[in-house]
Amino acid sequence: MTRRVLVCGGAGYIGSHMAKWLAAHGVAPVVLDNLSTGHREAVRFGPLVEADLLDPASLDAAFAQGPFEAVMHFCARSLVGESVQQPLAYYDNNVTGTLNLLQAMQRHGVDRIVFSSTAAVFGEPVAATIDEDHPKAPINPYGASKLMVERVLADAAHAYGLRSVALRYFNAAGASADGDIGEAHTPETHLIPNVLRAALGDGSRLKVFGDDWPTADGTCVRDYIHVDDLAQAHWLALDFMAAHAGAHAFNLGNGRGFSVREVIAAAEAASGHEVPFDIAPRRAGDPAVLVAASDRARQVLGWAPRHADLQAIIASAWRWHCQPRF
């Protein structure tokens, strides 16, 4: 029987790359998405079921497309600044929605989930690189909502035997090598796509949020991980859950931080275009530096990211941004 995985949020950036990865490795993805931020055109590798995590009846309709060996959960509100302004909406979607999903899994006999978590669960770093044992003290509702779900998964493992892996991404970046899917949000708040839009000269200048951070050049520092390397980690998590009970969490990053100014320079080199930018005030809820220590994922999952060069990561995104797209 064909293996099937329910990809919640599979019309979005990371979810669509995951669906592509599954299909390429002989697993049939079924995409669940309400299309509020995802793109119907990105659902190319399996059927789409339009459903909403806040609508339990629609979740039952989605699970009727099973049976599924596991769920991959990418559905979330994920804008840090917006979460500070609209915390209740974030807790509703990210926490209540996940509770509804877990209850639907119980009703339909699915006991494995890979959860899309975030480096935002850690808050302000107290170490040069962040491993899984770093203190968790989120400084915005987005990170707090993800940490709440991690606690729910741990409690569900103890009470019901639910198997889970939470993957804490640092900054997802890049696009599929063949250029058929990439990163597109409305509004776009992620740095690299906004840098590339400014390089394309579409009339939008990049906003750099603060140049007075306690970093080498005054701009925020982040760890960028290619979206296909994230998909590989999710794939490995499926095999890990088959052999390991309980709730587990892994940090995913390349282990090197790049400032906003360094990203701009790499984008200019990859694109051959100047990136016009203006300095804007800091955003509420942003930490100065976030860099991953991913040794545990490498040792336990056998994860080996294949894309470490920032300019190459940006070049993959540039190829996608330069062609007609959804």
C-alpha cells in the first residue's frame, strides 16, 4: 500500500517543498490548507483538501482521505511583529488549531506528527550558538505559541503515546533547484525575498530594521538554512518516529550567522544588482542574534545539510524570483 502523509499547510513555502520531497521519495502527500496564506498553484505533488484547523469538521473530511502514517504540521501564523500586535489571533491559530489537529488525529488513529517549530522559542540568546538545552524564554507571542505546542506534544506523548518530533527552524531560505516553487508571502516580511524584490527594481526599497543592534555591523544576525535541507530533516524525522517513542525536539540551522548587511552583499553578488535600502526602527520582539547549534540533529537524525553557502542559497531564490510565478 502506498505510504501517505497529511501535509498541513502544504500550499505554503516550506510545506510545498516538503510535499515535493515526499513525492520524489515515493510517499503520497495529501495537502491540507485553507489557502489564507498558501497558494493553490504550489500544490503540484498531491491532492489538495481545503480545510481549516479551527474547523474540526473540515479536519475530519481531510482525514477521510487517509489512512495516513503521519502528519506534518506547517500551519501557523508566523509574523513576529504581528504576533505582538495580535496575540490572541496567534494563540487561537497556533495553539487552539494544533489542539484541534491532535484531537482529529486521535479520532482517526494517527499517532505520529512532525511539528514545525521555531528558534523563537528561545528568546534572547545567552550563548553564542543555541542548542536544544538553551533556556526557552520567548520574547514574542509567536515564539510563546510554538513553545506551548511543544509542551502539549510532550504531555500527549506521556498520556496517549503520541510520537512527535518538533523541528526548530532558524531562518528558512532558498528555493527548489528546478525553480518550480519558491517563497512568496503576502505581505512579504522575510528578509531574503524582500532583498531580492528590491534588487529586481520593482519600486520597493528594502527596510533594514535597526542598525544599532549589539552586533559587528549594527544589524541583526541570523542563521539561514535552505528549505530543501529542512525537507530532508522532516523526512528523516519520519524514520526516527518509527523507531522512537515520545516527544523529541531538534534545532535546524547551518551554525553560522550572517548580518542583514552581509545578506544584502551576498544578494548583490548573486544577482548582479544593487539592493537599495533604508534604515527603519527596530521591530518589537526581534532578538539581535540567532544562530543554531544543530549537532543533535546531525548525530541523532543523521541530518547533513547540503546547502551551507549563503550566496548559493540566495542564488537559488533569485532564479525563482526572476521568472513568472504565482
